[in-house]
Amino acid sequence: MASDRNSLDSYARRWMEIIAFASVGEENPWYVAYDSLAADFTARGEKLVSFSHYDYVGLAGHPAVAAAAGAAIISTGTGVGASRLVGGERAAHRAFERGLAEFLGVEDTVSLVSGYGTNVSLLGHMLGKNDVIISDGLSHNSILAGSTLSRALSLQFAHNDTDALEFLLRTRRAEFSRALIVVEGLYSMDGDIPDLERILALRDKHNAWLMIDEAHSIGVLGASGRGIAEHFNVDPSRIDLIIGTLSKTFVSCGGFIGAKQDVIDWLRYTLPGFIYSVGLAPPITASAHAALKVFSAEPQRVVKMRANSRYFLEKARAAGLDTGEAIGAGVVPVLFDTVEQTMRMSKHLMECGFYIPPIVHVGVPRDKPRLRFFLSQKHTFEDLDRVIAAMLAFPAARRPVAVSEHAAG
């Protein structure tokens, strides 16, 4: 029999010691039953404001979205019962994918049941042992996991350092048959963006492919929320692979890939995460499609979200809070010196009616704990003023940082 130290539960307990709440003696701030918590506040005649849900354009609970999901259940059922390859598609699948492709400005899209799984499956599938994946150092875990799964060599460059990317391409590209550059449209922990124009120039110069994970940039960047290509006024067809999620702006669940028609046709017959997984459930497809329609017809939602984001960023920086390199578009972190300080600030804000769980290692570097604010179209300037005031009322909220010039997105 294995010793207790080598048992699975002992192994798990040792890992749990890494988790912040175990080391600072605080209550566990994660996995809160948010709906029950919000109901408790309402029952007391108080308001709970969440800054931890990425409902950027305010469509969660929208009547048209909810109605579409309900109607889909009645007409088609709760699930599709098989992968689309062997069980057939529903008409709603292709209708949504074609509408999404038109919105993004790409030839076609394919949808998968997991946003995380989209990156893992795609990166693990498309390159071989003679290829290389070069990704940003702050890439999402799904990109790292997919790169690890791939037979290609995985290299990283310092976050948003295009000089470092150029160096890798110049010194290593010739060693490989194919090269894929991977960046994000909007970095979800830092609220900053890559230099798309220079990355495209490097892609072209060094005969590489470019994949952009736009999980957080669609609905946030660009005049009408079409993502980083619109933000930089770049033709989206120049991007080889656009990856997105249905859980942010589209208030549903799943992921998608946008690309040229030949690429999507190939993936529909070969991508493991698609052909070996069930198709999107009818209510998920219907709610995402309804959100796309509402969002496309009401671009003022993006305008309001961006106004809230800029207002919060400017007020927070003026108050001496450390917001890192955020540009003021959807995501704004507030960084603290220690995990304990971050945990206690989160608890303090909860007591003030603001739900913002802490972000600590392993989600971010150990020395950069933070509260991450997702700004929504639904927030009011009063909400933003009150949460900043609540932070300033807590001891040691400010950090002695030099505020640099940041371009508002």
C-alpha cells in the first residue's frame, strides 16, 4: 500500500497549500454562489455590483437572448446527441456560424463546445515536429496547453515585445518548415493590446502564420466591437486564424475559429475538439446567435462600455491606484503589493457591495496579485465612483507607482 504521503489526497492537499487563502487565514473568496449572494443583498434592500463577469455589452439576461434559448429548447430540445460529423448538424449551427463570419469579416467560422478547448485542440492539431509556435509570454493557459500538446517547438517572447518577436523570427525561423505567431487581441489579466500592424509586417516578412485569440477583444475593441482588426483598421482577412469565445460578448458558452473557407472546411473534418465532441446545444447556439443580432444592431452598447472603461481607468489612476498597462477597454486591473492585501481588499469591497474576487498566483505572476475589473455597458459612473472611493477608504490601497502615458483604447 502506498504511504500516506504518496496518496492522491495527500498530493492534492500539498497543492492546496499553494492557494492564497490557506496561507493568509482568510475565508475562501472563490466559488461563491453568486446568485444566492446577490439575492441576499436584494433581500436586505441593498445592491450588489459585480465587476467580475465579462458581460461587456450588457446582454446577459436580455429578453431576446433568453427568449431565443427557450424557443430553441421547445423546438429542438436541450442537446444534439452526437458530434456534428456523425450525427448531423442542426440548421441553427450553420446559420449562426455564417452570421458570425459575416460580422467578423472572415470567410467562415466553426464553433466548438469549449472556448478553452478550442485553443488546446487547434494548437495541438495543426502543426508538426518540424514546425514552431511563437507566442506572447502572457498568453492564456489554453494557448500554453495547446502548444505543449503540439509536436511543434514552442517559443515565447516577452509580453508585447515585438522586438523580441522579431529576434526570434530572424534567428530561428529558418530552422522550421512552418511558423505560427500567437497573440491575444486583449490580454484578460492586464487590459492591454498587441501592436497588430507590426506583428502582421513581421508575419509577412518571415513567412509565418498569425493566430489571434480574441476572446476578450470582440465586443470591446473597434468602433462596432468587431475586435482588434477593426481597432487598427486592418482587413480581418489578413489574419490567418481568429479565435473567439461565446461566453463573453455572446453571453453563452463555447468557442469558435474564423478563417478562410478552405481552412474551416479542413478543420470541420480533422479538428479533434470538433469532430470528437458533441455539437453546440440548441439553447447555446440560439442564445449566442440572438446576442450577435442584438449586438450588431446596437453598436451604442460598445460606446457605453468603452466610456465606462475609460472613466474608471482615468479615475483610478488619478487616485493613485496601480492599473498597470491597461488601455481602458473592457478590462482594468488594480495591482497590489501582496496576496494578503489583495485578499483583504476583495473582502472589504464585498462588504461595501462590490463583487471582485482576487486574482493571485497561479493566474498571474506571484508578485503581481490584483483585482481585475471587467467593465460593462450596464455599469454607471456612480458605480465606478463608489467602488474607487471604497478602495481608497481601505488602508494601503495606493501603491507608489509612476503613472506613464497610456493610450485610451
